[in-house]
Amino acid sequence: MDGQPTSATDVTTTPTVVPVTDVPSSARVHHFDELGERTQDALLTALPTGELDIDPSTTRLSRGDVVVFTEYVRIQ
């Protein structure tokens, strides 16, 4: 995984997206343009609200990952 502990809550709660300024060296970093179209669309929709509406089984993103776009955002 990404070095962060996983809990039952992580599996059942909707992932969220939050802006970050510091990227931990242990974080997996993805560039927006390298993500699939569905994941890109979900991120674009999520940025204003913070809620990431995507099935975790259909994306490469995991909680704790960081995505580089116009700013860094962390998946929580």
C-alpha cells in the first residue's frame, strides 16, 4: 500500500480529495494526465466538493496517494 494504516472505515467510507502542500517521501504520486479517463473525471468533479465518487476497485488510486494536477491533492 502507501505506508499508511488501513482500517475498516477506509473500506466503507467514500474517499475524499484534499489539497496538500507537502508530499511525504513515502506517498505514491500519480500525474493527472497518466490516469484513466474515469479517474480524471472523478477527480475533476471531486475538487470543488472533496468527495471522490469512484469505485476503488476500478482505479489505481489508494488512500494516501497524491495526484499532481494544478496542485497536489491527497486521496483520503
